[in-house]
Amino acid sequence: MEKIWISGAKGHVGSALVKMLDFEKYKYVATDKDEVDITNMEAVHSFCKINRPDIIINCSGLTDLQECEANPDLAYAVNAVGVRNIAQEAQEIGAKLISYGFPFNELIEETFYQKTYLQNQLLGRALLESIRIMDGRVIVSCLDRKAIEFYESVTQDYEGIVNQLRNTKGVDCAIFMYEFSPMTFKVSLRSNEKVDVSKVAEFFGGGGHKRAAGCTLNGTYYDVVNNVAAQIEKWIQ
């Protein structure tokens, strides 16, 4: 009897699927984010190692484009990182992967890759002025008030910058921040498996997931970088 893992089982699609399954043909394990956080690769790996599903049906996901735009960190964690984690683990254990049929490619394209001309200008500036610290394992970039006023930019214009910084070869963690009011910085953090940035953000009163988190800090640019870097150093492997 084949075993099925249904991720996102408490959602509309997941709960309906559970009711439709033929229990004489399939054995299933149904989980939601409280049982298995798909954005955490270690949690996904541990679950699959113990349960060894033959088929994985992923019903997790943020499918409302407006919600994704309003919560880009969460959308990236669930729709990109989470899906990738499940896909990698399915390949590792030889399980068949089925994803809930929402327009994932279009959603990711519109939310993360499609940029305005202004967004591309800001991304280019952030990359050009970035620095690497901690033996190159951490990359940092910042847009100060002067730059923000010059470009007349708003929060939505900075989406995707931190992810592009994180894609730099040899980098384990990316810090992107912008000064939305004098001496007050919005900090976005991205990482691979070697840094739990949720712990870093939580220390400063923020939050997020292991690979995508954020917080708000007061001080000078150097104060913020030094404080965040000190916390990253505690958690980096």
C-alpha cells in the first residue's frame, strides 16, 4: 500500500483531498504548518526520513497575488523555499511529487522576477555598493535616505534586492536595509541552511523563517550592520 504525504492538509484543497482518498488503496499522513514547516529543510528532511512517503502532494502555498505583494517575505518562504525543499526531498527519497495546480510559475514571475525600471535601478545600485564581511560569507547593502529621496522610491521598489544579494556565490547570508526614516532602518535577511536568520531577527524584535526574516533597527548604518553581524556570527555554522 502506497503512503501519501499531504502537505497543507488544513487548507481548502488539502482538507478536500483527504476526504476524497480511498483508504483501502492508500495510507496517508496529513500535515499542516504546525506539524511540518515546509520552509525549514531540516523539518522536511526529518519528516520524510521517518515516514518515507511514496507520493508527496503539496497543497501548501500563498495563491492570492495581493497577499503575496503585501507579505513578500512569507510568500517567498512558502511559495519558493518551501516548494524547493519538498522537491529536493522528494528527489532524495524517490517519491513522486504532485503540487496543487495553482499558477505557480506566473505567481513567482510576477511577484519576484518581473521588475520595473526603477526597481532595476535600485537593484543595480544596491549590488554596486554592497560589501562582504565575515570572510565573505555575509553580504551587506543599504539604501540611505539620500538615495531614497533621489529615486523617490517606496517599499515595494526594494523587493527582490535581498534575494539577489543572497544569490552571490560564496555568500551564506545577505543583509539588505533601507533607511525609511532618519536613523531607522528596515532590515531584510536571507540565508541558506548555514544561518537561521529567524533567530537573528527575533533578537531585535522581528521575525520570519529560518531562511527569510526581517526586523527594524535604530542607529547609524554602522551601528545596525555591527549589531546584526554580531548576531549572525552567533548562529552561522
